[in-house]
Amino acid sequence: MSEAGAGGAGGARQGDERRTFEDLMAELEQITEQLAAGELGIEAAADLYERAESLHAQAAERLAQVHERVERLGRPRG
């Protein structure tokens, strides 16, 4: 089994909060490829799906944070 399923069922891994958006997306892509290959058992697939949900939520939060920063930078100062 890959390390993507390690660390608990869908729980965030220690250190995830420090990972970049690009790192999160790369792991999501890897998980997607593993799931698409169809070679996993049902429990392993469920674990990876839960991990993917967690990664997706983290990536969406990072994207929202960056969007807010860009919005602030674009506002006129006064």
C-alpha cells in the first residue's frame, strides 16, 4: 500500500499545514491515478478517497487565503 493511505482514515498528516498548494495538488494527482488504476481493495480505496477529501479541503483553504491576499493587494490604499 502506498503511504497516501497511511496516517489514519482521511485524517490530516502531521506537517500537512506547512505543505504548499502545489504539494497538496501533486499528492491529489497521485491518489487519483492510484484510484483510477482500479488495483486497490475496497478498504484501501476508501482510505485513499478520505485522504483525497482532506487534501482537497486543505488545497481549497490555501487557494482562498491566496485569493484574499491578492484582493488586499489590489485595493487602493488610503
